[in-house]
Amino acid sequence: MKATRLSIFQQLALNFLWFPTNALNGALLPVVVPTQILLFVPSSQVGSAAQGTFLGWLTAVVSFVALFMPLLVGSLSDRTPGRFGRRHPYIVAGSALLVFSTPLLVISSNILMFLFGLAFLYLGLNTMTPAYQSLVPDRVPEKQRGEASGFVGALTILGNMVSFGLAAWLLGGVSQRSASSNLIRHNAGVFYIITTGLMVVGVLITVLSVHPTPLKPQLRPPSQSRESRREKFRRWFVQSWVDPWRKHNFTTVFLTRASIMLALNLFMIFIEYYFAHVQHVANFVTTTAIVAVFALGGGVVSGLVFGILSDRLKRRAPVVSAAAILMSFTALAFVVLPSNGVNASNLNFILWPLGVCFGLGHGAFSSVDWALSIDALPSLKHVGKDLGLWSASMTIPSLTAPLLGGIVLTVTNTYHMVDVGYRLIFLLASLFLILAAIYVLFVREGQSAKRQSEHGESTKGMDA
């Protein structure tokens, strides 16, 4: 069955869940979690080496908990039978874990409870997202992938803007001179409650508007039925987990995306402590949120433009390359920005344009990233499994970036150069973005048309 063209309403309903997902996740690591760490790792100076290192290890631990979930969920969602469809059970299960994590995060009075709450939150996100992201290639025809990528990018950025705006409103009162434990605990709890509520609404919209179709059983070829279990496992393992890496585009785009996500994780995880410790910004929470909102505003502009144009572009890779270079130069500016002799007004005058420039690059990347990623998949027959494998380009950087940042801060702290440590973290982010800009130019575009016959077959029995 050939995939039919989607209306704007269908595109919006299909992609809406990206909005609450990013409303929850957007400001979580850049603002909310670093602020909550002040409750558990007190220090005379916000962003101390102890707090920065603890943030790195905490993020790495909760990322490791959910590291293999996208691979598992993506593979299972390709073959899950039942009237509820292949993807929907995991979307609902993931949202249930998110709801379960909320009370732990709201009432956490010690670091262990906080760790468990974050672990369940990440488990929920990494259970829901692999299944949900598979709905896009299931339902969107190739000629609308750029348009769908634009919807993904726009709703992602909008969710991030809401996330940072909410975090600034609730936690903006936290500063170098005022870091009330009651304020942090209460208002961070409100953040989790509101964003989890938005997530439940988004899941309901997805489940009710994107109707599933049960998985149709497939007849097994006689040659396969005579295979031994060992031969079946070997054939399945090679086809599922080895063959994708033999595809040039899959490997190249994976490396590109992993490099960009590694840079973004380094940048976003440590940016709040950079403002507090390096730039000595009194209202570091508000500054972080405002710069992020400016960046997201720039991202909306470039995301919409390139989202509309991407279906007409013969090559998407140069757009990603240019976006990575622009983000790299912006990250480099934070490395060389002086920490002394810049008053608050002048600092804001510098930071806000930098935020817009970073957002322009990130929006351009987001608008075509999804389309380029889908084009690079080895096959559309096992899209859940392949996208689960693909999700490692996000989960591995989310694990390695905080560890790398924590190591940098630990080493520089031994020489009493924590300020230099934060600058080195952003220098690494800039270098990874340059690498991504080079990687993506080796993508061989225009090869996805060969898989259209597969797409027609794969839509049979898929979620409608």
C-alpha cells in the first residue's frame, strides 16, 4: 500500500508529541538539574569543580540506565502484535514511567531519591521516544520527509522555548546571592508536574489521533523453517546489528549526528555553571534561560525556512555542514569571551546575539536532520529497529559528554584552573561540530529512491 500524502492537520497530530517531550527535556539538564544539585552539593561558588563534576557523573549514570532502551524498544516495536498496534504500547508504557518518576523528583530530599527519579524519567523518555519516532517514517511518504522534518524541528524548538521560559519563571529567583533550598525544591517540583501533565496530554493526542493497525503475520519461507536456532540467531544478528554499519550513508550520517549531539550535550550541560563560575553572573539561571530562548528564536526562523526548502533541495548535507560550522564558531566565542571587565549590560549585549547565531545553526540542522536521517536508513522494513540503533547517536553522546566534561573539570581543578576547564569543554564542543561539518559532506545523497518498493511493502500492517 502506497503511503498517501498527509494534510497539515495530520502532520501536526503525528508530530505533536515532540512539543511536550521537549517541554520536559529542554531545560532539564541546562537549568533544572544543575540548580537542584545546589541542594545536594553546597559550595561557596556556584559552578565549583565539585558541582560540575557531580553534574557530569550524575548525568552519565542516568544516561547509562537508559542506554540500551532505544535498541530494545525499537526492535520490539517492529514485531509487536495486538490490536493496539506496534508502537502505541511502548509510547503508553514510557509515559507511565514518566508519571511514576514525577513524585520522586518532586519530593526528593536526598540524592539517592533524586537519582532514582531521574533514572525513571530517562527510562520513560527512552522507552517512549524510539516507538514514537518510528511513527514518522511509518506514515510519511518520501516526498514529505522534509516537511515532516520541519514539523519535528518547529515543535521541538517550541517545546524547548516553553521549557526554558517555564524554568526561568520558576527558578529565576535563584542567584549567587540567593539560593533558597525551599524555593529550589518547591519550584523545581512545579516544573516537573506541569511538564509531565503536558506529556500526558501529548500522549493522549497521539494515541487517539494516530490510529494503529495490528501487525499482520508474515509467512516464513520454507528455507528459513529448516534452519537451526543457532543459524537463525546468527542470520538475525548479522541482518539487524551488523549489516547497517556496512551502509556508507548510515555510518556517515550516524557519525555526523553523534558528533553534533556530543557537542550539544557538552554545551548545554555545563552552560549554567559557566555563567555562574566563569562569567560571575549573579542571576545565572535567568541568563541561561534568556540566552536559550534567543537561540531557540533564531532556530524557529531557520528551521521553518529550511524545513520548507528541504524537500526541494537536491542535497541536504551542505545545509547540515554550514549549520555545524555556524554553531562551532558560536561555541568558540564562549571560549575566548573575557571573564573580567565585562559588566552585566555589555555581557548581555554580547550573549544574546551569540544565542541567536547558535539558534540559526541549530534550527537549520534540526530542519533537515530528520529527513537526512530517514534517507540514510538501510531499509524501511524494520524502521523501529533501525531507528533504535540510530538513537545511539543521541544516547552514546549523552553518556560520554558529561563524563568527558567531568574529567576535564577534575583535571583542571588539580591546578586550580576551573575557569579554564569550562572553556576547554566549550572548545571540545566547537571541535566536534567542525568534525561533523566535515563528516556530512561525504554523504551520498539521492539513493533513497531505490527503497520505494520496500516502503510500499513496509506500510502494510504499520501504524496508520
